[in-house]
Amino acid sequence: MAEYEKKVRDILKSGGCYFTRRGRGDHDIWYSPVTGRYVTVDSKIKSRHTANEILKQSGIDYHF
């Protein structure tokens, strides 16, 4: 099973999103200036569906 966490973080960075703070457990909170929303990113993304949903919430058009 693939790990999508590093790829998602790299795509978020290239899309203009930035890390704001640590969340509960192993989650990080990122801010997306495209949508003006905060997005929760897990540190262990194993599903491409989860990775795509994070990118969708951040307003970035990218699909695994």
C-alpha cells in the first residue's frame, strides 16, 4: 500500500498552502489561501481517496 503523506504535503506546498500548527494526535493543520479554509492532514495517509479529499478541500485540482 502506498504512502501518500509526503506527496500530499509537497502538493499542498506547491499550491500555496502552509503549515499552521499541530492538531490532535498525529494530525497537522494547514491553511489554504485558495479556499480560505483550514485543512487537516493526517501523518499516515494510506488511502488515495483520503489524499484526494484533502487536496479537494484545499482547492487544489490534483488526483492520485
